[in-house]
Amino acid sequence: MRPSRLPMRLCAAAALVAALAAQSPKGKPVPVEEIYFLVNDEIITRLDYLDQESTIRKQIERAQASGQGDKAPTLVPVDLISNLILSSLVRQEAMKNGITVSPLDVTNRMKQIAQRNNMRGLEDLQAALAREGIPVGTFADNIRNQIYSEMLIGRITTLTDPSVEDVKAYYEQHKGDEFGVKAMTEKSGRLLKVSQIFFEAEDSLSFSDKYKVKEKGDRILAEIKSGKLSFAEAAMKNSDDLGSRSMGGDLGWVFEQELQGEPNIYQAVLHLAKGDLSALITGARGFYLLTVTERRTDGPCPFEKASVIIKNQLLVKRREETVEKRINEIKARSVVLRRTDRFGAWTFK
């Protein structure tokens, strides 16, 4: 969006003067950009709207071409203009609160987007946007508005953590449905209680030093198998993971999908029955011995596992409520005037 800042009392007059003066010396009319909305001291023009509409149309076309038409965004003009107005209000509020977004901020965010999409840099991103028919300026405007929104939300949503009582109350209310093991398993895989012995071997170690760590792991594995040491005793004496060592290697309850970041560990746990001991597994930071001490297939998810999820859910809910309240306050003290019949009798609320 291309904001044009004029005192609101002059906006309509400026548009009228421009319309009357828009004649070439030969008397031929010169096109005048139509103002769709006045948002406090900014204007939203027909071109602002058409830029965003074109972007949505391109997204719909790409989704349909890839056979994912059912997942395509829906082009609803009223929703689109509403989002443009809201973006303008949020940006204005952010600036009133001393928040600024520089061109460098936008450029850095675009570089991050390029990196996340395995592109070599901004040139690749610009080429991709061109192929999709999205103007770079429109894309950059949307990124700028997104950063303004993120920074404003961060400033107005400093929240305290939910109390233990709140978390327990939510758990008791939902442990039979949302936090039942069967419901959770469908989303995240089976629920397991896992213990580990970790032998650290960073990439910076030489081959011979890594081999010595592996030998130690193989020796501990043999001692556990022979009955010389229990798994918990071996963990407390030998594990390099300080967080779980004092608890005999106990990592607590985990869902299978939480282990996917370490493919070797994930595959090993998939095939471990309760009480089984894994072979020595190579991971990103060293070597691991694993055992599954318990599996749960029904009943409620253990509170210690569910509480982390519930805490995050309650924080998200509080954040949404705080943001909605602030947005409503911003709307209430703002002046949004419609200058087009393009959207019927609709008014921004």
C-alpha cells in the first residue's frame, strides 16, 4: 500500500481540485487516481486495492494450477479492503508509539524469506515474484505492514504466565477429550516415556577422539546388557546430558513426532518395545543409548506433558484477547470515511 499523508480535512478538497485540474493543454482528460477510503490522515486508492487484489488472484491461479483449488484463498473484496484499512490503522498506531520500520528492516526480512525458501538472495526472490506476477513494491509494502503489526503486538502484549491453578483447571476440564491420549496420538504419534544416556561428541572433535567416545558408549551398552549396571545407574554415572543425568536419564513423556528432528533417534524409538534397549545411536551431537520405560495408549495425557501445551494455548488466547481489545480501541477513536460505491453500503467496523 502506498500511503499518502494529508490532513484529513484537505483530502476530499485535494481530490476535487485534482479532478478539476486534470486536463492537458489540448483539453484531453488525464486519469485521476480514485480515492476509495480516508483513514485518519491517510488515503487508500483504487490502485492500492487493485495491487492487493492482483496478488490474491495470482495465489488463486497458482493453487488451481497445482490442483489445490480447495486450498486456494478466497477473493472477497470487502475482506480485502477491510484488511487494507486495518493495516493502515495498525501502522499509524505503531508510529504513534514510536515504532519505526526502516527500508533496511524490510530488506532484511525479505532476505530471510529468500533464505527460508532456499534462494540465493534478493535477486532470486525478485525473479520469483516476477514469475508469479506480484509487484516487488506491493510485496515490500505488505512486509513493512507485517513488521509494524508484529512490533506493535509485541509492545502491547506483555503477558504474565498463566497460573498453575488456571492450567490445572483447563486440564481437568479437557483431559477427557482434547487432552485424552487417543486424541493427542492422532496429532503427534504415540506417547512414550523415554530415558537416554548421552555421550557428547561434537563435530569439532578429531576422528580418533570421536572413536574413543563411541568405544565408551559400546562399553556402557555391554555393561547394561550383562546386568553389571542398570540403565538408570549407567546414566547417572556416564551421561553427558546434565538435565536428565540426575534422574537416571529420564526425559519424561514425549510424542513420537517430537523426535523427528533427530531421524536416527526417531527411527530407533519407533521400533523399541517397552523395556527394550537400543543399540548405540549416532546423533547430531554425539551418541545415544535409549530405552522406552512406558507407553500410554488411552486415558488422559499426563498432566506434566499436557501442562506445557495448555500454558501455551492460554497465552495465545490471552494475547489474542489483548490484541482484539486494543484494535477495537484504535477503531473507536479513528475516522474511516468511504469515498467509493465499489463496496456497496459496507462500512468499516
